[in-house]
Amino acid sequence: MTLKHFLQFRDLAHDELAYLFERTAVIKDRFKRYEPYHPLADRTLVMIFEKASTRTRLSFEAGMHQLGGAAIYLNTRDSQLGRGEPVEDAAQVISRMCDLVMIRTFEQDIIERFAANSRVPVINGLTNEYHPCQILADIFTFIEHRGSIAGKTVTWIGDSNNVCNTWLQAAEVLGFNVHVSTPPGYEVEPERAGLFGTAHFEQFADPIDACRGAHLVTTDVWTSMGFEAENAERAKAFANWRVDADMMKVAAPDALFMHCLPAHRGEEVTAEVIDGPQSVVWDEAENRLHAQKALMEYLLLGRLAS
Ligand code: CP
Ligand code: NVA
């Protein structure tokens, strides 16, 4: 197997994503039928967290266990990683003792440097710039509910953050459109989002306009991890960028609502929307498990016939 990392969404080509979405469905079905499936027996995943997590840690740890392997949790507080050991040295050592690494960290540059010195595949479990595993699960969730996402319109309301950037990359690879509405001063930066161009997204000043005709409306917290010092300033700037029933009303009649979670009801989304009939947030969260199992299997074993 050639060494393959998943550091940003576009690291996977269209045909690899198509395979992964099919594979996710197979793996999910086996899990639902309590069918043991241990293709990663004796393999070890190391998970490095420099930021908090519930879903990412749980889905990777449970997923690796369910595939027959083991997962080890490291964080910055209790390891030498927080005491200034160069990331290149840490990568050399850690990747000699395991088969796969997942990292949640700050700048994308950190994970890129780790991967450049790793003997095993590295997966991005969230950086300031990207959250590719989240969008893998989100698009699988869209496909489960509505079929192919190609040609559809996804509306992003709020901060042009790591999750937004990843939706934009996914739109380029999979051929759908993203309508983005952010407060002034928080617009998408195509270069930071790692985009090839601007053909797949449009920015709207008014969030209602961004939602018109959308097949999926999605949002995220106003303040991401690592930006807490900007909390008060952001709360003011984002006050009109709350997904509510009026926004869902102008979207397509069968539009879905997604949120990567954790959510703040009354801030970026009303309780009526996130707890309402168009919301698929619990499926979305569960699908992190299934999609990442397919991803880990693919990075370690390649394409499997059944
Ligand atoms: N959506 C997501 O990545 O959640 P956690 O921060 O809980 O991992
Ligand atoms: N944008 C959020 C996502 C959390 C899963 C953050 O980076 O904190």
C-alpha cells in the first residue's frame, strides 16, 4: 500500500469518496446487525488531542475497537507534546509504534509537518482550517436521506470556519454548490479554505437569501475552539446569523438541517430548528463512527471487494 494521509478533504479523489460512501453503508449495516467484523485485528490507532472532543474521540476509539484493533489516547497536557518536543520528532517516534494516527490540533501546518515525518497514515481530526472527517459523515448522511449530493445546494450560515472550509472543498470534489452567508469581516478566504477556484460557492450578505432553495442548511458555533478570546465580539457580530424557522421556510420544502455539534441553542440555531423535523443531527453524529471506520479500513487495507 502506498502511504496515504487524510489531512484535508481534497486528499480523497471523487472515485475514492464514492468507494468510501458505499463502504460506509456496508460497515454500518454489519454493525447494526451485530455482525463481528475485525479487518484491523492487531492494528493500533494513536489519537492525539490538543483540543477537547466528545464525538471525534468516541467515534475513533469505538470504531477502532469494533474493527478489531486498539486505540490509544494522548493529549498535550499529559505527554511530552505539550512540553515543546518538536512535532517532527514526535511523528518519527509515534509512527514507529502504531499503524495509524489521528490528530486534533491548532494550525494545519502542525498536522502537515507531522504527516511529512510519519511512517503511517495520518488523519485530520480537526484543525483551525479543516474538519474533513466531519464532512465525510455529513455527506454520507445527506446521501442516506436524499441520494447523491451532486448538483445540490448546501447553505452555510455563520462563521467561515474549519467546517465551512471543508464543505467548500467537498463541493469542488463532488460537484455541488455552497451558498455562504457570514457577518461582514468573517467572509470565506478561498486560499485559507484550500480552494482551486470560486466556481462552487457564492457569498450572500443576507442569510435569508443564502437559504433560498437550499437542499441542506447547516451552521456551527460562532466561536470555534482556540478563538475563545473573541467570544464577546463574535456574539455581537453574529446575532443575525442564527438559523431559524424563517430561514428553513425559504429553503427547499424537503431541506435538511445539519450541525456538527456541539450546538448552542439560541445562538447559531434555534431549538425549533435543531430539534425540529428537518434536523438530522443525531444521524449525522452517529455517522462519524461508520464513515471513519470505512476511512481507517481504506487507509490501512485499500479497497476491499466485500
Ligand atoms: N463534531 C465534532 O467533531 O465533535 P467533537 O468536538 O465532540 O469531537
Ligand atoms: N468549528 C468548531 C467545530 C467543533 C467540532 C471548532 O473548531 O471548535
